Amino acid sequence: QVQLVESGGGSVQAGGSLRLSCTPSVSIRSINVMGWYRQDPGKQRELVAIISSGGSTNYADSVKGRFTISRDNAKNTVFLQMNSLKPEDTAVYYCNIRAGLGFSSWGQGTQVTVSS
């Protein structure tokens, strides 16, 4: 199965920034939607941001205006620029890539920790 390689997580102080990236281990044909989700311990995974192949984006209300999702189609890579980070942004962040025929692949997760 396809492996999604994530990077960019880490620990920062409130108000700081991080940039996450995610790319599949192999080229994927006809990627439709790329997105980022996050999950706190004991909580359900929630949508953070998604971006379509045409560049349309949607964000969770809690991150709107602070986070920016983007993609590099040539590299099959999705990014999440995270600015003005808050302690409540602390979570494990997972990338997701969806393509045709019901294909969906998840990253292993990268830890983001924001201290006050």
C-alpha cells in the first residue's frame, strides 16, 4: 500500500509557526482531494483543512485565518502552514490523500505541541 511521508511537526511556543508537509512514497494518479486532520488523545479525529485538485480550500472554523493549506501537484505534496499557533492546536496531525476508485491513504501522523 501507499505510504504517506509526513514532516514538519515539532514543539513551539504559542504564537509560533510550523509548516507541515506530506508526500506519498510513490506517484499517485489523479489525486482528487488532499487534507489534514488532527486528533487529541481520547478524541475523534477532526478535519483541519482540505484542498481540491483545482485549489479550492475549506478550513475548520478554529483554524481559519491562521492556517493555510496548499499543494504541489507535480510533487504530489500537500502542505499546511500553521501560524499564530495556540495550545489548543496541540494534537497529532494526519495527512490524507484521496484519488479515484475510492482510494484513500493516511499518513502516520506527526506530533504538534504548542506551549503557552
